Amino acid sequence: MNNHLRDLRGERGWSQQELAERLDVSRQSVNAIETGRYDPSLPLAFKIAELFGLAIEQVFTSPSRES
């Protein structure tokens, strides 16, 4: 699953640690999601989208939909 998390975080000037604290996850989890090494659970994906005020589809996309 592809995502725009790094860009969204950068637009707000948040570090990975700050985002992790807002989501109640580890900084390593944020890094793994951003780099595509880990797909978040559905509840976490919704929490991320809600934090940024976006629909989940605006944060996460299927690799087949981006081509």
C-alpha cells in the first residue's frame, strides 16, 4: 500500500516522533509506514486519516491505482 504520510507530516512540520505521539505508536512504526515496510491496521489507518482531516483514500492508495 502506498501512502502520502511523509508529505502530510512534512507539511505540518512534525517530526516522526511528534506524529508517533499523536497516534500513540512508536517512531519506528511511523518510519515503517512511511517507507512502505509496514501497512497499518485499518483502525490505525483511519486514525491517521482523521488526524490529517482527510479521507483514508487521500492518505493511502493501492499500488495498482497509482499507475
